[in-house]
Amino acid sequence: METATKQSISNGAGQFLPAYEDMVKSGMHFGRKKTIFHPNMKPYVYTLKDNIYILDLIKTTDSLIKAIDFLKKAIVEGKMILFVGLTKQSAETTRTAAEALSMPYVINRWLGGTLTNFKTIIGRVKYLEDLEKKQTDDGFEGFTKKEKILKEREIAALRLKFDGIRKLTRVPDIIFITSLKESQLPVREAKRAGVKVVGIVNTDSDPKQIDYPIVANDNSKKSVELILEAVRKGTSGYEGTNKYENTNDL
């Protein structure tokens, strides 16, 4: 086992890391087919079996520890992390992890401009909250029955898009992505906005594209769940030490 991994585990990291047996059962070690391999993933590969790359789980563990250490330090410093889970297998787990850490999240679909056109995005959130307030205060008094139904439908549609980013009161310091392959748009926006990127990278993607890659199977629901659970456990309890400012940076 690598020195960095040994040191981190001796410092308590082993308390939140998934067990090796669970990593194997989840298929965390399975990469992609040989035909779609990215050469920059070579250092993280253990072997090739039946034309499918097998990841070195020691390297996976090491990358997970480094990512969690970075996130924990960021939370202590009061930085904001936006969790992004755009795949079907990661959506609910992403929401759960983000809510546990009182952080914003985006699931299912990324809205273009979330980072690079922040004022417009936050304006839509404010519009949603204004509609909700009016609905609560007077139930859209003065509106016809049809108009009320349309407003209720509009609120439902806006919640689907913006519910997770109500806490996104400013451009985040970091985004956490559950799949690099499926998160190219948010990664590009993050680079333009100067936002650090942490996330899961499989053998079909370039780990050098992001700041803290976690090398693992991003196509297995259980694999993603184990990683997000480790992130949640490894960073929980630090979020209140220096809470990020809950004010709009407009």
C-alpha cells in the first residue's frame, strides 16, 4: 500500500473508507472496454481482463483519501461545495450527501450557465421563492382557477430545476461530480469560473481534466454510493466550524 494511503489510514481515514470487500462487491474496480481507454488512466490500471480494464483499488483508495482530505479542509475553511449527480444511478445518493452536509446540489440535468451566468440562475431561484411565498400568503388570490393551476404547474417545474441550488447563494468554491464522462459541461464551466473540481473518473476519461480525481467505476450505483458515503462520513462534523456566508454575491 502506498505511503500516503498508509499515513491517512493511520490518522483515522480508515473510519470512513469502504471495506475492500465492499469495493469489490460493488464493482468499483471495473473500468471500461479497451476500445475507449484514455491513456492518462494508465497509472491507475491493475490489469486488462476480457478486454475490460481493471482498476487498482489501492490507487482508488489513495485518490479517495486525497479528495476527502481536500474537501474536509475546504469545509473547515467555510468553502461551498456544489454536488453534481447527472446520472440516474447517482441522483438520489448525491442529494442525500449534499443535504447531510447542508450543501447545494444539481441532479439529473445541468442548467447551462449555473456557474458562468450565475446572476440569471439565482434570479430564477428568487422568482421561484417569490411564487411560493405568494402561494402561501394568499393562494394566488384574484387569479382564475385555470391561472392558479398554471402557477402551480410552474412552481412544480421550477422546483424540479432549482430545488437543489437554493443554498447556492454564490458561485461555489468546488464542485463534486459523480461522473467525469457525464459532467463535461459543468467541468468546462468550473474551469472558466475558477472553481475546483473533485469527482469520479473511469478509464474512458482524462483524470488530468479535474483537480482531485477519484478513480473508480462511475457506472455502478453501489460504487458511487460507497464513494459518496465515504465523502459524507469523512467530512461530516466540520461543516459548522466556519460556515460559508449565506449571502448573495451579486
